[in-house]
Amino acid sequence: MKNFKTYLQADKDRVMALMESSLRSDIDLLMRCNRHILEHEGKQVRPAVAILIARAVAGDVTEDTIRFSAAAELIHNASLLHDDVADSSSTRRGVATVSSLLGPRPSVLLGDFWLVKGIARILEGDKNASRVMGLFSKTLSDLAEGEMLQLEMAESGKTTEKEYYRIIYDKTATLFETSALAGAISVGATPEQEAAASEYARCVGIAFQIQDDILDYFGNEAMGKPVGQDLKEKKITLPLLGAFKADAAQEQKIREMISNIGPESIDYIRNFVLEKDGVGYAKAEMEAYLSKAVKALDVFQDGKPKEYLIKLAAYIGNRNK
Ligand code: FPP
Ligand code: MG
């Protein structure tokens, strides 16, 4: 991924500079929280997707590409600041969350601040600001609905694949899709190119979340991702749904265990998923989405951006953090 990083560096620096200037405030507590997040920025996959799509369409980026990419990353971080409160998470990206360091209130308020700064960047778009704002509004509504459905399902213990896929589209793939489409729009893509960008990013987003859910079962804690969190939160994800397919006889019992989850049942369920190769099932589904994503790129000319979009899809399937 070294060449990939080098290729994107100049564009990413512009995105980061715009994020930092957007977040400036004279409130000391707010700046302390900002610094904490900015110093532990994540993989910035959403801006990478928007930039690579813009480059695949037009060979270059515009000011709007940078604005929309910054908006995607600001909104993504805003959703995580809210999510860490909702999930009472003490760590993210291997470091303490704002919520655990300073409390849930600063985390929610900081999330609000990052969210509106993202919206402000979209509204500054030279062209198509209102269309792109409409796309991000739909995505924000998906995020909230996905989180609500996830809560409802955790309560009932009845998640099936249908609800699982709705949840992961809403909580993850929708923002990938909108980031890619905004990147395409920022350089005047054709409707065919727009559709390809959306399809690529939707599939990559779904694959990204499936891999996240696999890592929650058998990831490497040292890479900064706590393991076993989803079961603690009563979330039924694809590795377990895959194991149910292999052994339906145990399904009811395990669903009941999840409603009263404790450390022993977590070990039992992880063993069940291991024995029934639920991860193999989830990986196969993920690979199918990644192949679909790569196929969608056929409409773009061969060249570096397309090559890196393909590499990005492969990286998502192999990532360990
Ligand atoms: C992480 O999932 C959570 C999300 C990707 C979306 C969170 C969305 C909201 C809280 C809706 C409100 C958002 C805004 C901007 C108003 P996870 O908990 O499964 O993964 P994790 O391990 O990264 O926490
Ligand atoms: Mg969470």
C-alpha cells in the first residue's frame, strides 16, 4: 500500500488541511477534543474512494472533490463520536475514546460540531452543492435508521441475513456510496460513470463491514480492534449467521444465550462459529461483493486510479484493523 499512499498523499493533505481549518474554534475544550481525534485519524478510506473515483473519471480532482471528501470524513468521524457514546466504547483506533476520556456529553457535542462542519463544506460546493447535500442527507438518515434497526434487532435477538444486510448498508455502505458519487459529481461524470462509482462503493462498503464483523470474532487486539464486542452488544453478524446455516439445530439455543450474554456464552458462541466455519461463509460473501465492486470499474479507463481502486478493494478484504 506504500505506492498507494504516495499517490494519494497530496490530495489527502488538502483534505486534512480543509478539515483542520473547518474545525477551528476559540473554545479550549473543543480544540483539545479535536486534537485528540485528528492525532489518531483512521484510514481515511472514504476520502480515498472519492478522490480515486474523481481521478478515474477526469484524471484530476477539483476543489469540490476536496470539499466533498473532507465532508465525508468529518461526517464519518461525527457518527463515530456518537456511536462510541451509544456503544459505551472505551477505545477506538487503539486509543481511549473522547467519551471515555471526557465523558459522553463532550463526545456527542463534538460529533454535532464535526457534522455541521461537514455540511458547511458541502454547501460551499461550486457546482451541484444542493444535489450532493441531498445525497448526504439521505446517508445521514440511513445512518440513524441503521443504528435504530441494530438496536431493535439486539433487543429482539431475531436478526436474519435480510436485516443484517440492511443494517450494514445503512451504517457503512451508504457513506461509501455517497462519497464515491460525490467524487464522481465533483468532476462532471456521466450518468454511466456515476452509476459505476455508486455500485463500486456500495459493494466495497458492504465488504468493509463484513470484514469488520469477522475481525470482531477473530481479529488481532494488538492492531487496535477489541474482539468480542459485537456479542457483548447482542449484535448477530454474518459469521454467526453463517454458522447457523451450517447447524440450524443450535440456532435457537444460541439466540437465547445472546439475550442473556455473559463471558462464558461468548466463548461458547465463538467456538461454535469457529467449528462451523462461519468465518469462511462470511469471507466468501465478502469476496463476492469485492468481485462485484471490481467488475463495476469496467466503465473506467485503465490507469493508475482504476488500478488503485482495485487494490483498495483487495486491501479491504485483507485488512486486520
Ligand atoms: C460503527 O459501527 C458505527 C457507524 C458506522 C455509524 C454510527 C451512526 C450513528 C451513531 C448515527 C448518528 C450519526 C450522525 C452523524 C448524526 P460499530 O459500532 O459496529 O463499529 P465500531 O466497532 O467501529 O464501533
Ligand atoms: Mg461501535
